[in-house]
Amino acid sequence: MNVITLTGNAVKDVEVRYTPNGKAVGNGTIAVRRDFKNQQGEYETDFINFVALGGLSEVMANHVSKGDKFGITGRLQIRKWEKDGKTTYFTEVVVNGFDFPTKASQGQGQQQRQPQDDPFQNNGHIDIDSDDLPF
């Protein structure tokens, strides 16, 4: 079974691009702190790339900004390609769900962004075209 759940902070805003046939593809990086300290007594952080497809990528782009704490669930994917005789590997999480970010109170100097779309309207159902699903 290939299932991964991560909680961390957005390294950058989720960037959405569109394929030539109009499908949305969102990319980002989540910084996840390890749950143990190294020999110097400090926590280390892993920076993990993720990709979200279709409507999910657009919802994430509207709700996750650089620095926000959020969680993702999905599957681990390793892509491989060869160029000029050199093999390159790229590891990422293909997101199938996420938790909305928590926001610091406005008294701490962060401006709270208003969501552009309410994903829980229509009794929590989000319309996603079956062509947008990766399976």
C-alpha cells in the first residue's frame, strides 16, 4: 500500500499551471520537521515536493500560502528519465487530500486571507471531473 500523510509548512505558494488540454496541475513544497533531534540537539527539516491535479490543485492554491501550516495525504511517486545518458530521479507526493492551513491571529502581524471558494458548500461535496483523477 502506498499512502503518505505529512504535516508541515508551505515553502512557497502552490503554483498552478495548465496542460495544453486545460487540466490544472499544482506544484509546491512542504517543509516537514523531523520528530527527533540530531547530535547538535536541533531538529532537522525535510523539504518534500508535491503535486495536486485538477480542481484540488486550484483549491489548494486558493488556501495555502508560503509559511502556512497544513497537511497533505496522498501517494509517493518516483519519476525517472534519462537525458544525455544520465538517469535522473524525482520524488514527490501526489496529493489526494489536504487539511486547510491554520492561521496565526491577526494580532501577531499576519494578514488573514479570505478564501475565494468555499469547498464545503453543497454539503461538503466538491465537483471533480473524473478525467481529473490520476487513476
